[in-house]
Amino acid sequence: GFLKSSNKFYDGSVNNIDQHKENESSSFSLSSRIAYTEPLSKVMFLELNYSLKVDNNEAQRNTFTKRNPVSDTYDSLDAKYSSHFAYNILTNAGGTNLRFVFKKINFSFGGSVSNASFNQQDRFKDTSNKYSFTNFFPSVAFTYKLSKQSKFSINYNGFTRQPTLQQIQPLNDNNDPLNVAIGNPNITQEFTHSFYAQFNDYKMLTGRWIWMNGNFTIVDNAISRTENTDALGRRTYQYVNVDGNYNAWAWVGCGSKIKKLSLDVGGHISTNIRHINNYVNGVRNQSNNNSYTAGLEFRYNSKNEKLSLNFEPEMSYNDNTATISTLTTSYWTNENKFEASYEFSKKFEIGTDANWFIRQRTAVFDRNNNVFQWNAYVSRKFLKNNQLELRASVFDILNQNIGFNRFAQNNYVTEDKYNTIRRYGLLSLTWNFTKSPLTAPAATDILNAK
């Protein structure tokens, strides 16, 4: 792709000089993979594979100032804030995998060897830097089928993440003089060990389902940051390699049908744990950003399938600590989803849904961010198989929708608010080309898709 943009702004950090900046960036990526499988017996198969990937990236910034302060012409190139970098990566990888297939057990193991060659060019200064990495990527997978609707699987994969051009050599930028990036040409790639496990069980007659899955990753030479803040609040940061970073998440859910009440009942719990190392003013910092969630699901469909109700309450707790600070930022969030629809006939339907967000205030973020978002619609279907639907909808009836995001990373907890579309109406016409009528997915389909 190709992207070009320009802007003009006044920046007091560069001697009160007007500047005109022209940014150009381009990227090209091409990848291919070939694989061959040879059966060695009825239960054993050998796979050989080779892949090639090319990533070419280029970024250029030309910053101009006025040679004559009275003139409106930006004709003087500012070398300090101008740059032109090219960052090209060529990756060759070849591997083999041995797979065994039995009636109830499938397992495989193997790996691949990869060589990544990097060529970094500073075309503005006419310098270049070349280096390469050779890695072995192991993989192991095991699956045990307990029954037709029940199985357990576990696998392991190793993979790398390469440093970006911005991390190795950031573009000189005075847009934000309070946050200045410093490049690190000595930063190396990180290697991730990833373990994933899954268990699912479904009973067709009772509609009872159980789903469990989880992942644990640990990173060698993780790409992290070192930051330094001076007395005036100006922060400089640089990307470095650290050890000891890991992340884990798990999700457990179950549910069942209550046939007498035409009700599907379910629940789930989940957790996400992140442990990150970085440096702040030369001091090693260990951050823990953890979240814990529990929720319920209630789905009702009348026997004549005209009335549908759905209620999903969910509660989350976020806990964030950092060793460089005695302050702990912990808060609760609650989300309640409700949906209802009624089909007066095969042609005419009404529906509504509401989402009630409750967010606990903190010592830092003490504003009220609770929102009750309510939507509704009326629809009319046409043609022989209800293939054409005319729908009139109103979104955010109470005009409370806000753009909101709160997240924790390293030793920071950030809250973003942004403009978004509030109350509005929409008239839509949908034509379904399939032979089946326009219907919502069945509850069993939703459960099986989880």
C-alpha cells in the first residue's frame, strides 16, 4: 500500500518556527508456502513444507521551514526533523512434521528452521545496517477424542516477533516534545513459547454443553521499554529486550436446556493475567495487569417460536500493580445485555435491545461513565420466502452513548474518551440471496460455535 499525507503546524519547541511536513510511507509484502504430505502407513504421515516471505517498508519525512520569515514559501529543508528509512526483511523457512492418526488419538510433532535477513537503510544519511537471525520453531499437538461430541487437545508452538522500524530507528518527530522516542539498533527479536489447551463436551439429548480453553505464553528477550522522565515531565523512551514476561488466560463455560421452560441457561468465568518487565528512570519495574470476569446467560424461546428473550449479565474486576509504585489501581465494571423480539406473523416483527454499562470510578478517573444504551426496530418481510426485509431502526434512543475505553498496560492505566454517533435512525433494505428465510441463528448453533 501507499500513503502520503502533509500538514502544517506551529511548534514552540523549534524556536517558534512554522513548519511544513510531508510524510510518505509505502509497504510491500509477499508470502508463499508449499507443502507435501507423504503417507508412510495407514496411521503415520510425513509432511514437508517450505515458505518464503518478503516484507519491504519505506518511510520518508521531509520537514521544511521558511528561509525568509516574511514569505509564505516553505523552501528550507530541516535536516534535524527530516528522515528517509527503508526496512526490508527476507524470510526463508523449511520444516517437517510427523503426524499419527488413530481412532481416538491424534498427535504430531516437528518443527521448522527459519532464517530472517534484515537490511536497514538510512537513505538520508546514506548508511545501512544488515543482520540476520536463524531460528528453530518447534511444534507439538495432541488430541484425544473421548466421544463424538467430546474431546481434549493440547499443543505447543514457538515463534518470533521482529522489532519494527520505529523501534530500531524512529523517525525524528517534534509533534509531541513531551514524549520522545530513541532508537535502538541493537534490539533483537523476541521468541515466544505458547501452550494452548482445550476441552469441550456436548450432550445432544439434554443440550448440556461444557467448554474450557486456556493459553500460557512466556517470552524470551521480550521487546519492552525503558523510560526516563525529567523534572519538567518530558519523557524519553527506548525499546529494549528483557526476560520474565508472560501472559495467561483461561475461559470456562457450561450450560444446559430446561425444556419445560423453553429456557437455555449458561454461565462462564474467565481470567487474563499479564506480567511485564520494563525500566523507569533506570529502575526495573514489574507490572501485573490482571482481570477476572464472571457472567450468566439466559435465553428463552417460546414454543411457537414467536417470542425470543435473551439476558446476559457480566461482572469484571481489574487489578493493576507496579513495583515502582505503592498505588494499586483496581476497579469493577458491570455490563448487562438484554434482547427481545416478537414475531406477530411470518412477515412482521419488532425487537429491542439494551446494554447497561456500569463502571466504577477510581481515584484518578472519578467521572461518571455509566451508560444505558437502548435500540429498537420494526421489520417487514416480503417475497415468497421472506427474502426481502425492510427494517426501520432507532439506535441510542436515550442519547447516552459515549466513546470510552479504559485499559492497563505496564505501569499505566489509561482512559480514553472520544466522539461517537449518538441517537440516530436507520432505514435498511436487505435482500437474502439464499433459499432459506431470514432467521436468527438457533441457540444450539450459538452454543456449538463457542
